[in-house]
Amino acid sequence: MLMKLILLFTLTPIVELYILFQLSDVMGTWSTIGLVLITGIAGAYLAKSEGKLIIKKIKIELNEGRLPGNELLNGLCVLIGGALLLTPGLITDILGFSLVIPGLREIFKGYLKRKFRKIIDDGNINIRFR
């Protein structure tokens, strides 16, 4: 797992930089910088508005005495998507927008639900409080 994280955090910026340099050759430096800024600002706004909506839904479900499991997954996706949108790069922006936009988010939520179900079914839950 550690090796996967090391690869993720070293290869992703290298690939993102390569793509941005290539895009800069095609569009120009200032256009590329503008694109990065616009996607960051738009992504932050979208993540903030989606986050507020999710918090409102969580409060409603809690007030009704229900566990807001689905909305918590939505919140996790929006949180990760927002962080990706603030990271400069096209790949992270595409992934970030797909986690923040409600319809596309369902794909990731389905994956997370299957993953969590497998962990629960296998009994691989090791929670330690210290």
C-alpha cells in the first residue's frame, strides 16, 4: 500500500506537468494558466455549494432519526473531489469534477459501497481507539 501511495504522489505530478507543458505549447502559457485558474475557482465554488447541500441533507436525515450513510458517502466524494480540483492539472480536474458533479458521483459511490461491503463481509475491520 505504501508503495502505491509513493507512486501515486510522484507519478501524478510528473504526468500532470507533462500534460500542462504540452497544452502550453498548443494554447500558450497564459491560456494554460488561465485554464488552471478557472477550473480551480469553478471547482472550489461547485464543491462548496455541493458540500452545503450535503450538510443540509445530513441534518435532515439525522433529525428524522435515520443514519445518513448515503449522504456521508456523497460528502466524502465531494471532499476528495474538491481537493483534486484545487490541485493544478487536467487529470486531477477531470477526476475532481466527476466526484463533485452529482450524476457522475454515483459511479464512485457504487464502487465505494462495493468496497465497504467486501471489507465488512470479509471481516477485515480492525478499528483501534487509543
